[in-house]
Amino acid sequence: MDRKIFRISLTAALAGFLFGFDTVVISGANLPIKALWNTSPWFHGTFIMSMALWGTVIGALFGGIPCDRFGRKKTLFWIGVLYFISALGSSFAADPYMFSFFRFIGGLGV
């Protein structure tokens, strides 16, 4: 197998893994997060739980722009930075709005 095709396939597989991992992790924390901030079902589902998905949609729509402008390697580096910021910010979020914001940032990274 060509090494370039293998690397591209591995990168795509890891992106899918990260997306699935994020979905599993947040679904396990669903009820404790809802109880922590005492949110309505609508707000909890629309903002807290699905914000990473909204970030993924925006990232998919506009993700090619930084790749074309800065190159694949630099873009992948900044995706890693977005994940780091998302993980750190989500863990220290004091309210549901900040938590949703950092989940959105993580979704952009996907």
C-alpha cells in the first residue's frame, strides 16, 4: 500500500474515532451535567449536548479554507490546539454557556 494513502486513511480514521469518542463521553455525562446546571430539556439538548455537532458542521463547511491557505500540516497542528483548548475549557467551565462554547471549539477541531 502506498504510504501517502495509508497516512491519509489513518488521519481520517482518527478523526472518526475522535468524533465517536466525544459522542460516547458526553452521553455518559448527560444526566450529571443536566443535574449540575439544572437546565431545561430544550436548552440541555440544543446547546449543551449538540454544540460539538454544530461545531463539526461549521468545521466541515469551512475546513478546506485553512488547508488551502496554510497547508495540511499547519492546519492539523491547529486542530490539535483546538482540541486542547476544548478539553481544558470544558473541564473548567463554570456555567453551561462556557461549557457549550468549548464543546463548539472541539467540534470545529473534528
